[in-house]
Amino acid sequence: MSNDPAKLWARDRGNTPIGRDYFAGLGILVVGDDPLFRWAVKEVLTLAGHTVSSTTADLHPIRAAVDSCIPDVIVVMQCALPERQGTVIRFLRAAAPMSAIVVVLPDNLRETRFGAMRAGATRLLTDPVDMRALPAAVLGAQRCRPI
């Protein structure tokens, strides 16, 4: 038997209590108004091994996407109208109560953060988003989701 830490980790990661959930690809829904940003986030999370779909921040497409498959994590991008972001988060929390919701905020103001958390966000990120840190933020949110 090899004592190489990488081989031991690879062998044991599926046998830990959280191994099967934490290391498996998640189902992720990306919601936002900016198609380029949705595409970039989708590409980064797909390369990280997750199954990703995306939709605009309108309530009817979101309902259709959530009804087709309840995602593990929902990433909400900036909405074109900032006051609409809270409505979208509350709608997602009602439609998928067990999903973690990661919200990208346009600024780091206290009112904005508290408003997103009151609406039901699990994890907050501030724009501009470091795409290298996004997969870790999504995994962290999934581990902290409501139970």
C-alpha cells in the first residue's frame, strides 16, 4: 500500500461522511440579467465539475428552471434593477427552500448585505467576483444550506 497522501486522499474521500456529497458535482442554477456574466460563471463552475444551467432574472423562467430540477446551489447575479434582487431571492427561497443561494452584490454596503440575508441568501459575494474563488464559495454555501 502506498503512503502517498494524494493517493490516500483520493481513495478515502468517497468514504467520509461528507465525501459523497461534498466532492460530487452539484446541480447549480445561475440567475442573472447579464448574459456574458452568466456564461462566464457557468463555464467556471462546469470546469469545476458541476452541472450548471442558467436563466434570466425574470420569475417565469426561474420557476420553469426550478420546476425542472431543484438545484443544490443557486447563484444570483446582479439584477438590472437592484430593488428586484430581493424579490428574486425571496422567490427562489420559496421555490427551493433547501437550496443554498449565493448572491453577488453590486456593493458592500451594510443595507445591501442585510437586505440580501433577510431575503434568504446563504452566502454573499461582492462584484467584481474572483472567478478562481467562485467554486469554493459555492461549495461552502452548499455545506451551510438550510436543513
